[in-house]
Amino acid sequence: PGCLLIVKNYTGDRLNFGSAMEQARAGGIKCEMVIVADDCALPEKGITGRRGVAGTLLVHKVAGAAAREGLPLEQVAEAARATASSVGTMGVALTGCTLPGAAPNVRLEGDRVEIGLGIHGEPGARQQAWGKADTLAEAALAAILDAPTGPGGVPYMAVHPSDKIAVMLNSLGATSPMEMAVLSRRLLSSLAARGVTVVRFLSGPLMTSLDMLGFSVTLLILDERRLTLFDASTKAPAWPPVADLSTPPVAVLPDPLAASDASESYSGPRLEQQGKVARQIRAAAEALCAAEDDLTRWDVLCGDGDCGITMKRGALKVIADLPSYPADPVAYTAGVADSVKLSMGGTSGAIIEIFFRALSTALASGASPGDAAVKGVEAIKFYGGATEGLRTLLDALSPAAAALARGEDLAGAASAAEAGAEATKSMAALAGRANWVNQESYKDAPDPGAMAVAIALRAMASQP
């Protein structure tokens, strides 16, 4: 029996825990102390040493498992010290923490982030401009594995390909689960690219600093004994599920916006060799990309604000796949449907895909382009249940298809679509997400889907 004190390396902590330890010893209690100094933000200098930060949690976990096995205090302390010497942590923060009753911490106001900010809000290694999550994740890893902050100017942690590593991604308090997922993806893919063997991964708000917006990354080298202790079950309520990444390895998925190879076996003429139709499709896609901000602005008023980026994703995929589309109208309209399916998602993606699928099927049965467009509109109505007048993209697409079926050209169809989109400004939404929104919220704003149809058709009609 005895007491193990695991102390983060701050002078005040060491002194106060030391005082308690001396009192316990005076009372006949056997004690051991383990100091954790895992912060990789700054090189060691003076007698203070490195700060103890989130890696302390992993020391607690290993020591707790060793204690539960009934090992003597000295062996539990030795397991804790060995773990403390094999762990490194780096933190990044966009804000400091707000102490209750104190004035807000404004040291990181504006567009600055702090690399190596301490868990109490104390300054780190440096400040820099905001960057993407991927960039900040790379900075944290580089501080642990590459920066010459160890004794004699070597990296803090020397990780070899044969080493097994546990990775802990810690939210410092206000970092959202979505942001943590983005960081997790980058950390694991980057470590895999470095040849580091990650066998365990855990993530969550584990060592927080009140409302600090930021994260820390901790790497722990595992030998077989330490891995057994790390994996030991615990009833600690805040300990998160630990992912076993022994198999399979992290795989980098192909870019869904890259041109597909499905039509590489096709040896006939390509659509781009036909000139005008290919120019029209490209012009429509480029116009939708250019309209992203407007489509988003209109959608924010009546929906979830993703119309602009959704249309842009589909447009970029069409542009990427355009060189692979066959020249045959049945094939290239089906190709557009495939591109939309692989890139857009959501309600808009399903609607546009259905339109082009039905259009292609109608063309295959001998329908004229105008009649085939009407068939596409009918398919949308059948599967989605909407009709004209409900403030949807059908208010632009349906009159445009009808104009084509009457024999009008693309300019006439574009004008019909523009008139239909304009009319949505005064309509009450009776379909889609906008049906749940107070009409005053989108008063005088057009339906973004209808506007996307009008914008695409006008761009097509403008091609010589």
C-alpha cells in the first residue's frame, strides 16, 4: 500500500504536492512522486524544464492499470515514470480561456493562433496567422517529431518504424466534434505518410482549459507491457472509447471530383469533339461555380445554406468528366447524371440526377430533346411530389422544358426559366426545408434552385 502522486511539471504544483507528500510521509504513509513534463512547445532551458500537459492523462491510465494489478508501489511508480519519458504533447489554440470573474482574455484577438499555448493560457512557442486545420495539425506533429527541442538539439521524440504509437487528440474545451474529426483525419493520414505505426487512437475533451478553443496532440510510444496496461478496462466515466488501429491501415480514398475512368474503354467520338454542346455544358457549369455566393446567400434565408457549394461540387465534377463523355446524346446525358450522383448529394443532387436519367431514357426511346426534357420534369414530380408553384427549381425547369417542347431554342427556354425563377420571389414555400421557415425570412428573395436552373440555361444559350 501507499500513495503515488503524478504531478504536472509546474513549480507551484511540485511545491504544493511536495508539501502534501512530506506530511503523508510524516504520518507513516509510503509515497512516490512522478513528474510529467511532456510539453514540446519550447526547448528545455534552466532548471524549470518542460510543462506537464495532456500526456499526464496517459501516465495516469498506465499507472492506474498497474496499481489495479496489485503491483507494489515502486513498480507502479516505475511504470508511470517510463510512460512519462515516452510521451510528447503539443497544443494549438485560437483563443485563451476565460477565468470565472476575470476579464476576458484578449491576448489572441483577431486572426492569430498560438502554437504551444499552455493549458492555463500561458504563452507558447509563437503566434501566427490562422491556418487550415490540416496546417495546424501538421504544426503540432512537427513540434513533437521534428523540432530540435530535445537535449542537444535533437527532436523531442525519436519514433522508429518498428515503434507502436498511441495518439490522443484532446479538445481544449470549445473545439467542436466536427473540427476534431477533421483534425483526426489529418493526423492519422500524416502519421501514416511518415511511416509511423499508430495502433491506438482516442479523441475528446480530456484535459480542457474551460472555454479555450483549441486542441492538443499527444503521442505515446508503446511497448508490449505498456500497451497491455493502456488497453486495460476502466470505469473512469470520462475515458473515451479507444480505437484499435492495428488493422486496417489508414487508406487515402480517391478524390470524388477527379475524372472517372468508367468510360476509358469507350473508343467512339467524344462530346468535346462536337464543339457547341460541350461548350454549352462547360459554360453552364462555370456559371454555377461563379454564382456560388449568390446561391448560398439566397439559400441561407430559406434553407440550410448549402445550395451554392452543392451546385459548385456538381459543376466541378461535370467539368472534370466532360472530356470523357461520349458524343451520343443518350450517353452524355447519362454521363452528366453519373457526375452529379458522385459529387452533389442532398436533395438537389437527387433531383438533378433524376432529371438527367429520365432525359437520357426518353432520348433513347426516340423522344425529341424538348419532349425528353418534359419527361425529366415529370420524373422529378413523380419521385419528389412537388409541382409548379411550390417555390422549387421546378418553377424554372418546368417552363423551360415546356418551351423546348414547343420548339423554342435555348434562349427561349432560358427566358422562361428566368421568368419562373423571378416569380418565386412572391411565392410561399410549400416544399423542402423552406416549408418550415417563416415567409418573412425570405421575402423578395428567389428560390436558389430555380435561380440555378435559370443561370445554367442562360449560360448555355449564350454560346455561339
